[in-house]
Amino acid sequence: MLCIAFSLYFFADAKAERKSLLDSEPGVIYLAQTLKVPIKLMVIKEASVFSDKEGKIRLGYLKADQTVELEGMTEKAYRVRGQSRTNNGIVGWVGPHAFSHPQEDFVAKLKQLYERQIMVNKIIEEQGIAIGMTLDEVNKSRGKPTKTSVRRTIKGEAGSWEYIDYDEVKHYITRVDPVSGQAFRQLSHVTREETGKTLVEFKDGLVTALQEDEDNGPGNIRIIIPPLVFGW
């Protein structure tokens, strides 16, 4: 195994990104963490707005005939930002029955989006990678790659990211106390020893293949659907 001496090494940015992503409530997907372009919904009828996803505390009423931004979702409720019955701004949880969207398959795609992101969040929590993830998601899960290779052509961009896994190994020396004559161990230095590699191949920002060496264990390659595109 390759052995490299070091003092201390942090992946602070990657850990902060992962923490911010996983701080969400269980079962809730916040779309600002997922989509670059917000999803807009048409309010087809006035509806109650709640401060909690369980619908226990009513904040007010969402006015009909307006377009609102979808900020988050659970399996049973949408978190939206719009105008209330009194034309004041309001943000909260509303039942899906109050909305419509021009895309015919919108409800099915939104369900797919929710299920995909729940799975992605779990993979990121485990610091894993799956085929179908975006490079942004890989970065949130594993941080910056050890090595990158990118090829850009008229047809798009393809390449690979390589991650090398290390373990910290502490090395000790034996010393003798000059007063007591007793022998004791003293930390000499710390090294990082390579324990495995993961090669992530991608095309146009999506993971297309994974290769892991034996030190990472047999495991199971996970495959998820690519991110969905919503039109208006």
C-alpha cells in the first residue's frame, strides 16, 4: 500500500455541504438543494396553508388563480411560497389538490423526483456514489476528487473522477524515563495509508460507470434515475 506522511487534513467544505443537505426534516425534500430552476405551480382553488407538514397549525389561506413556487415536498404535502387571501406573502404546507401544472405527467414526475431525492440523500449520508447521480451530488457525498480527467468535444463532456481512500496510522517509538527507568510508548508520527480507490466515469455531468478496487469490498453498484426536467 502507498504510505504518505502528513500532519492533518480536512475536507471542511465537503462536510459542510453534506451537513446542510442532510439537516432537512426526515421525509422532506427541499428543492432549492436539488433543482437549479424552481418549479412553478398554478393554484386552482383557495386552500389552507399550514406551518407544519402534518397540517396541524393553520397559517392562513392561499389565494386562487396565482402562480406559486414549490419549495419543498413530502409524499402528501407541498411547501409553497405565494400570496394569501389578504394579498400578503405566505409560506407553508398545502395539499396537492390545490394545484395544477401544464405538463400532463407532472404528478408522476414529481413523485419520481421525490423518491429519487430520498434515495440520493441516503446515499450521500453514507458517503456513497450511484450511477445516475450528478457530479454535484457526488461532490456533496465524497468531496473533491483526488484526480480528475475531462475530455470536451462538440458532442459534450466526458471524463472521470478518482477517489483514493486512506486510513490514518499512528506510529510509536519506545522511550525510557530517565528518572524511573520505566519504558513507555510515545507517538512518533502519523501516516496516511491507501486503502482503496473508486473511479467515477461521467458524461455530461451524470455518473455513467463506477469501478472500485478490492480494498473497498465487493459491495453493490447502485443505479438511480437521472434528474428529471420540468417544463412550464
